[in-house]
Amino acid sequence: MSISDTTANTTAANTAANLGPYTVNRIGYGAMQLAGPGVFGPPADPDNAKAVLRHAVAAGVDHIDTAQIYGPDVVNDLIRDALHPYPEGLRLATKVGGARDAQGGWLPDGEPASLKAQVEENLRSLRVERLDLVNLRRFERDFPGAPQYDLADQLGALTALRDEGKIDMIGISNAHLDTVRAAIDLAGVVCVQNAYSVLDRTDDAIVDLCREHGIAFVPFFPLGSAFIAGGGPKHLAADEHVSAVAAKHGITASQVALAWLLARYERMLLIPGTASIAHLDENLAVGGVALDAEDLARLDKVAPLRHGS
């Protein structure tokens, strides 16, 4: 499906969507940036980080994406300290399957026994008895051609925890199309969390698969990534098509990119991250942006920056 074929959203259509059996606001909050530089160590101003979290919830955010490896052992603690006891209806999504080395590098850690231990760590650090959503973070895209943990074994460990009542919903992250298909069959995953943006449409087919099965797609790197062949706010602002749509609506290039995602699929859930209250409010304002067919056709001309699939 081309972008120009997508029906333009109304403001009302931007408001809410399903995450599994729940209805959530389509713009949530990604907490990764609350950790120190490089998602490593504590933030310079923990009080500001907690203020951002409280402001997000007060502004209507009802799903927050986190992970115990953010920091590590930092972001979950900030969420707990800022928000516990959690407001009714707030969904906390975390992820398992990875670890960090002493320098902050990201490593696969997906043995079934380790996944169970990571779930227990998230339960402890967030101080909850059941996790709303656990995404299985795969590393097949990070290390193509390298041996991978068996998907059925990994999802088997998570579904066992779901049966025990320690997990409510399961998702899959950073996965190939065939892996997503298998995860839907094996575990009834409720969402896919992959890199996706107007600059990186490598996973168009996965978005369409989510549409076919009625499950959420949660993009990370929603503005593109400077770590994957370019991207980010400066690149967006330099694009003639993005800047034209931004000028038409009186919004920023980053807001255009987020609005494009909302228009791409009605169950696209955004988790933009920031450590700034002003930037957070700017992100949340995108729910009131309605791109029309002319805008979408113009954005269909943005040259994608693809990473390996």
C-alpha cells in the first residue's frame, strides 16, 4: 500500500487504538532517554526525569515503554519512584532478551531461563505483580547470519509466565517478517516493535501483516536514526517534502514524521522519547494533526533511508 493510498486521519481517529484487549491513547511515551548518555548510567537530573514521567501521565499518556536494561537498572526505578502506585489504566511495556556489557554495549541474552529471570527483575523493579506487556527483543537484525536463540523456546518461556499470571500480553521486537509470522502463530503476540519511519520503510510488509491480524505496530526510531544510514530531526527538516508539509500545518518536521506514522495504520502506537517536558508536549500535540491526501502524497515522495532487513 502506498502512502498516498492511505485514508487521511481525522483528529478523532488519532486519539485511541487497541493494544491487545485494551484501548490506549495512540501517543505513549518511550522512557529510554531518561537514562544517562548512551542509555547508560543514571541521568544528570533524576528529579527532572521523574517530573517528565508525571507530566506525561497527567497529560493523558497511558502506556509507557521501558526496559530493565535501560541504564541498566535505572529507568524502571525512575518510573517506580515517580508513578507508583500506578494510576488505573496505565500500561507498562517492557522488553527482555538483551543485556549490557561494562561499557554499555548491547548483547543478546535470550536463553529461556534468562528470559524468566529478566521478567522477575522487571516485576521487582517496577513493583508490580503482573507486567502488562513484555516484548521479546530479538537480535537477528543486529547480527545477521549468526546463530539465534530458538524462537519457539523463547516464546514458550514467556507464554508459561503468561499462564502463571506474571505477564498479561506478549510482543515481539526487532524481528524479521518470518519471525513475526511465527510469533503470531506461537504466542498470539499483540504488537510488533521495530524501527520504522517516513525515512525507513523497510518494514512496510510487517505493518501490513499487523493490519491483516489486527495487532499494534509500535515503531522505534520514529524520526529515523542517525545510527542507521542517517535520519533524525535535522535530516527530516532538510527534506523538501517534509518541510513543505510542516510549513503548511505550522508544525515541526518531527511532528510531520510522527503524524505520518499515525496516518499509516490505525493501530500504530507511538512511543517518542524525551527528557524535556516542552518536547513531550510537542510530541503529544501530534494527536491533533490531521494530514490530508495531498500531504500523504507529498510524503510518499520522501526518499527512504533503508537499513538491512
